[in-house]
Amino acid sequence: MTIPAHPVFAEMPDAFLDAFGETGELTIGGIPLPQPVRAIVRGPFGGVVDGGGYGESGVNGMSPRASFAEADVPGLSDGDRFTFLGVTWIIHEPLPDGRGMVRCELERV
């Protein structure tokens, strides 16, 4: 179910991404976006590991997640790819939150 965005939340994505966002590369439908995209990336990564990228997921059963501004990721769907700190992740279950953001789970490639 898609939750329609309420106008009161119009500025929220930029505020959150300005405060907490990091950049990464996103491929939607097999086509890389021309510019890096900002995302709030969180989860049990175990900290940065040697060789770049984050450690293994799965701590306490929580999977890594990312949130993007809905306007930045039109058509984001299962199987799209997000590269963050040198590690590529598969997007799962992208879902608009009704506040202008799209949240999804990440699975390490």
C-alpha cells in the first residue's frame, strides 16, 4: 500500500538528508543514475572493515536499511542496486513512508 505524502512533510526529506545523509551510487532498472544520490543508511554493519565498505549484516536479526528522498528515486524497485562505501547492496521492499522518503532493506551482493 502506498501512503500519499502530506504537504506538511514537503521539506522533511531534505532536512533529514542534510543532517544524516551520505552519498552513494544507485542503479534503477539496470541503468545507473547520472549523479550520486543521498541516503540515510543504517543497520548492524559492524563498523567499517579493512578493504572499504561495511561489515556483515544480520546482528540481532535486523537487516541493513536505506532511506532515500522519494523524488530522487523514481521507479525504485526490488533488485535495484545501491553502492555505498565501495560495497554494493541489492534493494528489497522499497516503500514510501508518506513523508517524502522511500525506505528499503539492503542485502549485500
